[in-house]
Amino acid sequence: MKTPNETGMNRTGIKTSPIDSRATEAGAEEGEPTSIGGESLMAAVRLELAQQADAVGSMPPPASLKGVAKSAMTVLKGESPTLLLNLLGERLAFERTGVRLYEAVIDKLPAFAADGGSARPTVADLRAIQEDELRHVDVVRRAIETLGGDPTAMTPAADLGGVSMSGVLQVACDPRAQLADSLHALLTAELVDNDGWELLIQLARGLGQEEIAQSFAQARDQEHLHLVRIRAWVMSQVMREAGVEESATLPAAT
Ligand SMILES: [Fe+2]
């Protein structure tokens, strides 16, 4: 299999043709913008649109009488009853996407059988992490139901989170993305995932939802382990391809 680090027909760099590069530089200096205005006008338009724009979607009303009662109580206490539910919806969608993300890399893994290294993941390694992500979907679902919410609702934060993750999913599913590329996509997801759980624990605790905060502690610890492992595999793959000693560069597992 051809690796992306082999030289090929890539002619995107200016040094590919010194003669043409001079013409390109001259053209760039002589060229005029294709539309009026500059950066300041663009900034003004962005600001104006941001000031006028509606939010991305809205939260659904409480799904049960219990949810209505909880909402009323939190409003009386001056708290936003839906903020936690919005972020829980985002976490649920993220974990669900995580399951599919790992599935995509697991499916491709046999294609990278030649990419050895002492610390490359096996199917069993990735499957174990994937099963954690699936369990986390259920942990969040229970928390949403405890608060009287509807776990099947697409919350605004879930919507935006899905857009954020779309590029990561594209890399994971791209048949041309190599093992290191695919692991890097997983690393991007795990970094966000780790912060997502920590934020939820802090928020739940701050809102007096101690039981929910405690139910998230195990997921947070598991996500930390995912991050350590994926980070080590990314490092191993890159160092191995570069011919650098792996053992000197791998971070210690916790
Ligand atoms: Fe994870």
C-alpha cells in the first residue's frame, strides 16, 4: 500500500516550478479582489449577522410532569433548567457518534496489518473503547431521564457538536486515511470527549445534581484512559514510520 509520505505527483508547492512561481507571485501582487471591501467589511458583516441571528434550534419542553416540576424548581432558584439538559444531549450525541467513529476505524484496521510497531491497537483494543462509548450513551440517557428530559431530542448543543465532529468522521471513514491518520481522528474526538465529561461533572455538581455528577465519574476516568491509549498509539505510529525509537517517546500509561 502506498503511504502518504512517499513522494508522488504533488505539484501544489511554489518551488515545483521556479519560472511559474515568479509569474504566480507577480499575479498575486497585481491581482484585485473579486469583490468590494476587505477584512474590515467582512468583520462588520460577521458581527451584524451574529447580532441578528437566532439560536441554533431550541430546547424541547419538559417531557414529563416530573420534568415540568424540576424545571419550575430550578427556575425559582434562578438556574437555567435546560442548560444541563442541552449539554447532556450534546454528550449523548457525541458518545453515539463515538461508537460509529470507532466502528469505522475497526472496519479498516485489517488493511493496516503491515503497519506493525509494538504499540499499534488491535481490534480488541478498539472494540473495548467502543464498548465504553456505548455504555456512556446509556449513562447520559439515564441522567436525561432523571431530569425529566427526552433523550431522543436533538438539542442545540448536540446539533452544533454534530457539525464539529463531521470532519473527524470523514477522516475516519476515508479509505485513504492511514492508521496514523485514523488514530489522529480518534485523538481529536477523545480530547473533546474528556473535556465534555469534566464540564458536565462540574456543572451537575454546581446545580446540586450530585447523584448525576457521581454517575459520570467512571465515564470520565474511562475517557481519560482512552485519551492516554490513543495518544500513545498515534505517537508510536508516527515515530515508527520516522524510524525513531518508540520506547523513548511513548507517554507512560496511567
Ligand atoms: Fe472515549
